[in-house]
Amino acid sequence: MKTINILLLDDKEENIISLSALLEDVEHVNLISSTDPNDALKICWKEDVSIALVDVQMPKINGFEFVSILKSNPKTSHIMAIMVTAISKEDKYLLQGLESGAVDYLYKPLKPEITIAKVRSFVQQILVQQELKEKNRELEVSRQELLKTKEEAIQARKSKEIFLANMSHEIRTPINGIMGIMHMFKSSELSTEQRDWLKRLDNASQSLLLIINDILDLSKIDSGMLKIEFEDFSLSKMIEDINKIFKIKATHKNLDFEIEVDSEVPQYIRYDSLRLQQIISNFISNSLKFTESGSITLTVKFMEQKEDKSLLRFIVKDTGIGIKEDSVEKIFMAFEQADDGITKKFGGTGLGLAIVKRLAKLLNGQVGASSEYGKGSEFFFEGWFEASDHDQEQKENNAPSYNTFPKFNNMRVLVAEDNDLNSFMLAHMLRSWNCEVDIVRNGRLALENVEANHYDLILMDTHMPIMSGFEAIKEIKNHIIPEKHGIPIITISASVLEHEQAAAFQAGADGVIGKPFDPIELYQKIVDVSAKINS
Ligand code: ADP
């Protein structure tokens, strides 16, 4: 424990000697003495004095004046002063001392026990105060550290977002190229064997895209960027589609795939169909993956009705490998698998169920699992569904090959894209629509080309070296010649982040298209922006 300094001030040396002797046994103190008030003041300024025992009657400065001086100086005002006096105990003297700032009195002749007890009690008070100060200091340090950690967490989240934007761009860009080239292949003359190779390539790219989308989904949900979109759709059609997709896959593994739907389940509902299908498909894909023989059943149970909403439970049950009891909880956490051997044997990222759980929360629903190790598992999703009486118009899925789309009227298009595969693929598509295409690799060259030539349309990648797409768009849209700033511009971004898309519009883009895109999407976008510009 720390020692504290006590100053003894008395003009008579013998009084100091007797007081020092009295206080000799008080723990944690160091005694400093003086017979001269001026000298004592200097000590108080220089040393870290906590308590001063001050004689009242002194020749040059009396004790009251001494204490007043101490109290009026911020450097010494904290010192606890105890007046030591032989004069009367009358109230007026007592008051004078207290008014000057003293905290207590000791009366001469000093009674040893009282003197020691009082000094001990003040020493104790000061030690407690010092401890409090120390704790406060430590608290302040922790507070500062916490603030710093919070700052770092915010920074890390920002970096994560930037990383996400970049990564999605970097990975999706080559996939876009691969898928585009596959579209080109599909619309060319191929032998049956080549068609089979292409199908395999298509499957591999689709799975790659699925994994990337999973990682992006998880990050989007975690950063609050995933939006739930409600629409009217046919639940029975969705179940029919699920049946079509998974029946074939189950048959390949010699598994039975059954679907049971309670008669009270509404045919049309209003819900986020994409996310509902994602949850159910995830359960069924897992069951397919972890079941070697037997069956997989999807049951849609009607649980209860409240006003116009039905509580439905989607249950996927399998006769697969099952999950150990202590792992059932953890499989819904990101990157968790039931046991370490799973990755080796079955692959997977451990992300599917983590996404399902987060999606369920966003949908105000619930997910859960139960399992008997070695016998099979059961997964469910439960939520409230509003019944609807119709189906939103569905997009036609089996789109015709892009080279059969109606031709444009000699459109001259500038493609600014740093990825060769993508620009090659874009140029190929555009040429098949009767466009004349120039390709540049950065925003600066795009500007130069716009200066030198006439274009009807610009397709602009957003992330490019030397000058980004956004900068180039801004320059073009601020061009003094109306003919130049009126050129419709579509940005092609691999980012899934909404604010990046918003940034494209802010820069002046007339349309935004994400990578990878379907040729029909691009075609439609071109038709839309051209109509907008010409209207
Ligand atoms: P992944 O399947 O990519 O590893 P998931 O999050 O979908 O990731 O699943 C996490 C883990 O839960 C799986 O690795 C597996 O251990 C376990 N699991 C999920 N579904 C089943 C199932 N139907 N049968 C047995 N184990 C399952």
C-alpha cells in the first residue's frame, strides 16, 4: 500500500517532537515537519502532502491564515488540515478554523488515543480516496480502450463491406465471363458429346456461383443489407417445382422423395418466395447429401389460423446419417459442421444452415432440427403466411437463345471493360444483335473514344484501372456537347451491394446490370434505356 505524507507545523520544536513520537505507530505515513509556516508552504507545494497538522498560534502567520493560503491554491487545496490548538474550544474559534478550510481540531494537551485515532481515520479516508482515484483512472483507461475497440470494430465492418464489394466483383466477373461464353457455345452447333461437356461446365459454374452467393448472402444479412421482398405467388407451384428438381436428384441416388401437403394449406400466399424456396431447398439438399438409402419427405403442415394468416410448418425428414445430440445446436452456426469428418467425406462450407437461420429470423419465422444419430434427421421452418388469391406474373424461364433476339438498327456501342473474357463475350452478344462494337479497357480510353466517335450506347464496367467507370460516366454526363452527354450508359457491376448500384445512378448511369447476367436481361436493359433516352 502507498504511504502518505503528513506535515507537522508548529513553531515550537518540542511540540513537533512530541507529536512525531505520538504518530510514530500510525501505519502508511511519512512525517515531514517544519517550525516555519513559509517553509511549510514551500513543502506543501513541492511534496505530495495529504494531511497537515497545523498549530493555530504562530508568530508570523497564524494557523487559520496558513490553512486559508493552502485552500486558495489549487495545487494545495486538497490537503486535509487539522488545527492543533491550545486556545479555547469556544464555537467562534471552532468556526474560524472550519471556515478557513480545516477539517477537524486537536486540542492541547493532546490526548494520545484521540490524536492517533483521528489521524488514522483521516489517513484511511485518504487511502480510500486514492484507491478510488486509481480505480477511476483504470476505468477511464478501459473506457478509452473500449472506445478504441468500438472504433476498430466500425472500421473492420467498413473494411468487410469494401472487401465484400471487391470480392464479389473480382469473383463474379470471371464467372460472368465463363457463363457468357457458355451461352455463346449453347447457341452454336455442337455434337452430343460437346453438349454433355457443356452441361457439366454449366453445373460446375452454377455450384461455384451458389457458394459465392452463400458467402455474399451471409455477409449481406450480417451487415443488414439483405431485404425481404414479399410478393403473391403460388405455393403449390413452388412445391411442384421443388418436387421436379429434387425428385430427379433423389432418383439418381436411389432414394424415395415424397411430398405431403395438408389440405388446409393455402394455394396462393404472400411471402418472400425466393427466400422460402432457399430455406426448403437447403434442407432437402442437405438431406440428399447425407442420406445413402431410404427416403426424404417434405411435409407442409397447417398448424393454426389467426385472422387472415396461417401458421405453416415445412418439415424435411430423412433416413440419413443423423446428427449427434450435442451437435444439433451448433450446426445452425456459421462455418459449423456436425463433426470434423463431414467436410472430408461430404464437402460443404457449413454456411447453408447459418443462412437459413438468419433468413428465418428476418422472416419472423423459426427453424429447428431434431435427429437420431445413425437413423435420420428432421429439419423444420415455421412461419406465418398471408393467404393470397393470385399469382404474380412469372418470368418466362426457358428464354430463347440470345442470337434469336430482334436485331438493333446499326447501333454503335462502346464497351469499357478491363476483363478480356467479359468484353469478348459482350462484343459477341452485341454483334449478334447487329451492333458495331468498340472495346476499351479503362475509363480514360472510354472518354477519348467518346470524344472521337459517335456512340448510341455505352456499357461501362464500374471497377477499372486508371479511371473508374463512375468517374468516366460523370465526365461524359457533364460533357458540353449535348449529343455526348445524352449517350445512354449502362453500368455492368459485379457488386451485389445496393449502395454501389445507387452510386452508379448517382454518377449519372441510365441503367445498372449485375454480373453475371442473362443475355435477355442485357437486351431488355438496352431496349429500356434507349426508350427512356429517346422519349
Ligand atoms: P454444409 O452442408 O455446407 O456443411 P450446412 O450449414 O448446410 O453446411 O450444414 C451444417 C452441418 O449440419 C453439415 O455439415 C452436417 O454436419 C449437418 N447436417 C445438415 N443437414 C443434415 C442432415 N440432413 N443429416 C445429417 N447432417 C446434417
